[in-house]
Amino acid sequence: MKEITKDMLIGNILDEDRGTAVFFLEMGMHCLGCPASRGETVEEACAVHGVNVDELVAKINEYLASK
């Protein structure tokens, strides 16, 4: 995976790169194994947790680009 977008499902992102889990955990999303959370988009999860989606996407993409 080279890059993510805010409309991607969290489960798909985690399946591609488990190292991205830390970014979701940092935003307070501690239920990553829950089927409901895996089916949320990045944008939906950010809305629920009060996180700026563009900042989170940028952080994850920076991490992925550094690999």
C-alpha cells in the first residue's frame, strides 16, 4: 500500500499494513479488532473521535512513504 485516502475502510488499511494501527490507537480508537470499527472509513472514525481526518491521513501516508 502506497497511500491511503479518507474514504478507505480501516480494516483494509490494517490488513495491508499492521504498522498503521498505532495511528488509530493514538487518536483514541482502541477497538481495532471490533467488526464495526474495521468497517468504518477513516473519515467516519475521525468524525466520531473528533480528529482532523486530513491530519491523520497525512501522518499515515508519511509513515507509508517512509517504508
